[in-house]
Amino acid sequence: MGSPDDLAQATTEELAALAEAAISLLAERADPEAFGHLLRLTRIVGEGVGVAARATAQRGSWAGVADIAGTSRQAAWERWRAP
């Protein structure tokens, strides 16, 4: 396994591919522990999407976030604005 420093050097595409592969492997296991990890990851990903949406809006606009998400600017703002 790579260290956190190795992961920090990975490209966005490499990180996404690694995350997808890990999630797929966890999902294929008939293991309650793997299921528990997937539930925890669901929460982490949900929170991460909000953080990324707000950061993207800060660097650009909510219209840009909406374009990426395939929704309206208003819907993106309502869903991911800071609580």
C-alpha cells in the first residue's frame, strides 16, 4: 500500500481510479465489516462532495458547480451551500 505522501502525489484521475477499485472490491466481499466500511465511506463521500462543491464555487461560480453536477445553479446552491 502507498503512503499518504504517495497518494498526495497522485493525479486526480489516479485517485479516482483507486477509490473506485477499492469501493468495488469492498462491495464484492460478503463481509459485514466491508459493508460497515462502505456505509462509513458513503458518509465521507457525501461530506466531501459538499466541501468540493463549495471550493469549486469559491474558485469559480455556482453555475460552474451546477454544470458539473448536471443541475441548475439554484439547485446546486441549495444543496451544497455552507450550512
